[in-house]
Amino acid sequence: MKLTQWKIPLWSVLLIPTLSSSAELSLDKYLSEVRSNNEGVKASQLIIEGTQDRSDEGKLIFRPSLFAQVQTTIDKKPVVNVLTQGDRTDNSFATLGLNQQFDFGLKSQLSYNLVHTKIYNASPTFVSRPDFNDGVVKLELSQSLWRNLWGQETKAQMTLVDSQAKASSHLESYKVKQTLSQAESIYWSLSQMRKVVKVQSDNLVRAKKISEWNRRRTNTGLAERSDYLQSDANLKLREYELKNTLLELAILERSFNSLRGKDQNQVDEELDFFDSKSIVNFSPPEKAEMREDTKAALEYQKIAVANAGLASERNKPTIELYGSYAMNGRDADRGEAINDSLKTKQSTTAIGLRFNTPLDFGTTSKNIDGYKKEQVAAEYTFKKKVFDQDREWNDLMAKFEDAKTKLGLVEKIAEANKAKSLNESDRLTKGRTTTFQVLNFEQDYAQSELLKIQSETNLLNIYAQLKTFSNGGSK
């Protein structure tokens, strides 16, 4: 493959972006584009906002609620005795009241009922007031003495609702962090890949010069043909390396644009870059106590505990102590009926106990045991998540420090090869070496530069992964 075949793609990669775009795209701006335009991130952000908006949903269980009902009935069904019951009864009623469940198991209801009743064609002897109004103010209280004692069941319901919302929020937050970490990794990979293309293109030019130099010497009988064949093979290898890098660059550019919601192949903007001295001085981001996926595991543990508690409470016998007090008024005049209903002279008082229990004790017991096992499993899952999170952080930190050490060593190798190359160039000006030797030393320097770029990229990618463990990071 000839060098001339690479002029077009090489110019398109190296020169066209430089000439066609003066725009610079910083990492922060790119991540902002990912947040704004990536459909997955936007969906996750909406879910997070939605779960935050309903973060107090569980508290609604203990909030008062207003109820009301209005109804009119016309009853013409046959009766046993028309004289005492009439042949038609019209009934209209309206109810308005408040319900509230308290967190210690007490249920309360305060209501006002207004009823109008009219009986047609009943004998005045038996029904002295066929058209009348009833007004009733009523307070009802019910306290559980076994199931839901001290509100254990309703508190578990609240925990269930709240933890489900929090778990969803944490998981979506983690998905966003992963996407941003991936975006940051691709950003640095693309920035570094452009540096690789520049080094490899220069390397290819040198390989071409070495090949031509050996060809001329072979043709004049100053060198063996094997020298030319070796340099020609080296040229083809450099052409292959550049072609492979250009393909990787194209893939990175498509991924880069896809993450920010753009359906295009080329990235025209100039990207940030760091030299190895700056990268070596990176400090790791501060680790949060728990990563978002670990927080979600904690909420799932709470859900399992709440489900176990609900199962246990649901299958307990119900014993409720209840009582009610009502003030009543009845009169043909609606106003008088309402007025009397606000007085205690015609009150009604009731107190009692309610009892209910399931009879399938075997199934009930197995059901409770099943939920308890799921609770224990959730606790193990959370503990393992914490263990895995810490182990992954420690592994990444070890890789991070190791990558910094290797980068420092590679930088020294590159500096040594650079010094060797410059020294050989100086010797060439004094006639003490050959162009071939200079080109070879420049090739060595180029290879060490590629190794340094690879080490830089590895360190930047590890740093991007470390950010998923923190609420932010610093360079």
C-alpha cells in the first residue's frame, strides 16, 4: 500500500477539523450536552424528579382526608302495612366528614349527616310526622389492640411506598453517573486518539523516508536487499497501524456524537487535552459513603423488611376497641333539626370490641416465614453490595496509583528517547552519523510517545470510573 493512498484520509482527519472549526468543546460543556440531549439521561432525570416529587407519598397514609356523599332515593316497593309504612318513601341525605389514620394505630372519623325523609299515605294515627329532617353529628374512634398495634402495619406501608420511590431514584441517579462516566471516558479517548493519529502519521512519514533511503542504497549497491525489504515491511506496518487507528477514531467519533444525541459521524470541535505531567498529578475524587446503586440496595432491604412486617401484621388476629358519640336532631323544620343536632340532649353513645382472625394457621405461618427469609436475603444482598462497592473502589484506586507510576516511567522513557533522537540529529549535522540512524531513533521516540499516550488514556479512563463513587471530583 502506497503512502499516497493515505493522503486524503490523513488530511481529512488532521487538517479539515482544524480549518473548519474554531469551536472548542470542553469536557464540562460536552457532559452538559449529554445531560441535555441524551434520551436515556433525560428519561432518568425525569424519573428522579418524579420520585422526588412523590418522596412524601407515604405520609399521606397519616394525613386527614375529606369525604362527602349526596343521595336521593324514591322507594315504592310493596310494604306489609300501608297504614304504618305508607306506599312510598322519599329519602335524601348528604354526608360530609373527615377521616384520619394516626401512626399509633388509631382511626378516627368525624362526620355530619343531614337526612330528609317523607312517607306518603301513612295513617296519621301511626305516623304522626311523615315529613321530617334528621341532623347527626358523629365522632367514631377505633384503636387496634393486636393487628397494627402502635401502627406497625401502617408504618410498614409508609416505608414500602417511600423506599420504592427512593430506590428508583437512586438507580436512575447511578445510571446517569454511569452514562456521564462513559461519556467522559469517550471524550478523553477521542482527545487522546487524535494525538495518536498525529504521532502515527509522523511515524508513517519517517517510515516512508527510511524505506526510500534503503531503496536508493540497494539500487546503488551500498546495501543489502534485505535492508530494503525490512524497511518496506516496517512501512506497511505503519500504514496498517494508522489505518487501524483511523477506524478506531471513526468509531469513537460516532459514539461521542451518539451520547450527546447527534446523528453524525464526524466531531468537528477541538477537545481539551492534558499533558502527562498534569495527569500524573491528578488527585482521586473523594469517595462517598455509599454509591447510588448501594443506596438502592439499602432501600430494597427496607422494602423487604416492610413486606415481612406487613405479612406478619396482615395475618394477626384483629381486635379493635371502638367507640362513637353522636348528637341527634329531628324535626319537620330542617333548621330546627340542624340546631338540635348541635346539642347533647339527644345524644347516642356506643362502645364495643371487634374481633377477626384467619383460621388457616399453616398457610399463614408459611407465608410469614417466606417474607422473613426474603428479608434476610435482602440484608445479605445489601452487605454484599457494600463489600463489592468497597472492593471495586480499592481495586480502581490500586489501578489508579499503578497507572500514575507507569505513566511517570513511560514519560522518562519518552524523554530519554527524545534526548537520544535530538543528540543523533545533532551528530548528523556534524557528519558523525547517518540519516537512517536518525530516522530509526525518531521511530523509537515516536513509539515511546504512543506508549505514553496509551498510559495517559488508561489513567483518564480510570479517573472517570472513580467519579461514579463520588458526588464530584477534583483534578
